[in-house]
Amino acid sequence: MPKLSLFAERARSVLESGTLFTRSAEVLKGAGPQSSRLNYLLDAAGLIAIANFKTIARRTARAGSASWLDIFVLAPGIHFQQEAADINGGEYPATAAMTTGYVFRIENQATVGYLQTISKSGCLTTVEVDSPQNQRPFFGLFQTGAASSMLYLTTIALTIAALTLLVAMNDWWALGVLCALIAARFLNTLVLKRRSAAGWKGAPEPGVMGDLIILLSQDRWVRMKGWVDDIKFVTAGHWLRETSEAESPVVGLGTLLVYASAALAGNASLAGSWLLAALLVVSLVLLGMANARTKTLCMFDRVIRVQGVKPYGRRLEMVHELIAEKGTDDWALRLGLIKSSSAAQPQEVVMM
């Protein structure tokens, strides 16, 4: 027993003198309250990467897909990017084509999420779907607007600058953490580009104009105009299909890289840890500002833009106005907005 206890004491002294456990030994020995508190803060900086923020997922929904430049946009919530399909909150609003009278539901999650954002209660919001031939040059780069795109590009520049600084500082632990986050972004982007490929969009109807009335929750109403083929691209079928069996392990690997980077971030130097934390926080703020400045929805080379918002005191006033404009009321009947065709028009009072 004395020999065993002596061996344990020697092993304990060897472990405490090792470089891998230097920081832990200093904390356990009481290196001072200020130093101990600083070490805990540095270890907690890695947890920023696994924070539950949906900013990246919202950016994906507003952009309509993922871009290869996204791999350099590093912000908390990388492992939640695949949840961009849940941006509509499970709502699939009832919709009617005022030109044909057909009633259906919009299944495209990104379109519904966008309409929820731009619409207001008690108001009719009119949006228009633009065709690819109407897009401006450099559409792919500035598809979400100039201000939003500049904020987005700034986050990319910050990541490249951080990579350069970490190489100059020879902080390989911090550089490895940053590369792990970039790899996680790459895997998620790869899967999202596969999931967002255009699928079934119905039969083509070239040269036909469409006019939809969409009834959202909270008494929000949206009118969508444009060519029928363009409207089908942003409303029919799916936006993000379900993840396949081959794609699920890739998504899981990306999530594992995010958690691994959080676990290894504590091994970085003092300057490297603060640089990583600052990069993630600043990128989160810039990306949130970019999302707020995005007023359009870009999807499958089509763009949805707001044309105007008109308030109404009663929903029936809006219905009567649209019926008078279109000259038909079958769509209103099928949506349950009016009881009968005779109720669509106010009765005329005859004076005797």
C-alpha cells in the first residue's frame, strides 16, 4: 500500500507538470481569481459557435438557396442551417387564382415565410414576381439588394482577414477551429444546394398572366401578380426537399465539426480566442442586419417584390373591391369569403 500510494503521487506530479494540463493545474492550484476567471471566459468563447441562432437559416431562406461564398460566412448557428425549411412555422395558406377560380395551398416554405414577414394585419399587400429576363446585371451577386449584399460581403472579408491574422500569429489551434467551422459550412452548403434544386412546378402555361389572393394567419392578405409560369416557380412544389439517406451523414458530420470546434477552442491562445469570439459575434450582427435590409425574395432566378400595401377596415370591403375589379366571384365563394354570389354585390335600394 505505501508503494502504491507513492506511485500515485509521482504519477500525479508528472501529469500536473505536462504541457497539456498546464492551464487546468494553474486553476486547481489557485493561480488567482482574476486569472482563473479569464481562463473560464476563454473556454466559454468556444460555446458561441454552438449557440442556438437561426440567422444563417433565415439568410438561406431569403436568398432562396445556398451560395459557395456562404462557407466564409461564420456565425453562431451553422448546424441549424438545414432548418431553413421551417421558416414558415408550419403555415400553408389558402390561396385562390382570381383568374380561374381554382383554390389551393402554397407549399413553398420560403415563399410563405417571406409573405409572413412583409404582410400586415388588416392590409392587402401586393407583390409582383419578376421573370429572369427582367433581372439586372450581376443579379446573382446583388440579388438581395445592394445594402444587404455589401453587409454579406463584409462578413466574408472578416473571415479572410481572421485567417490571415491567425497564420501570422502562428496560432494553429485557433486556425484549426476556424477551418473546422469553414468545413462545416461547406458540408451544409453542399447539401442545401442539392436539396434546393428545382423540382416539379406544374405544366407550363406560357404567355398567361396570373393573379392570386393569399390568406395568411392574423388576417394578413397578399395579392401576387406575374406570369403564371413565374408564379408557379415560387409557389408550386417544394423549395427544400427532404434530406436523403446519403445526405443525412454529411449533415451529421457538419454538426460534429461545429461541436468539435467548440471543444478545441479553449486550446487557442489568448489573442486567438478573442479573435474567434469577435469574428463570430460581429458576423452574427452583420448577417442579422443583412437579413433585415433584404426586402425581396430570390428563388429559382425569380424575384418577389412588394408593390404596395393598402389597409382596409373590413375584409369584406377588400373582397368587394377585388370582385368588382376582376368581374368574377367564384374564387371568393370557394375561399369562404362570401356566402353567395348575390352577397358579393351590395343590394340596390329602390325608392318608391
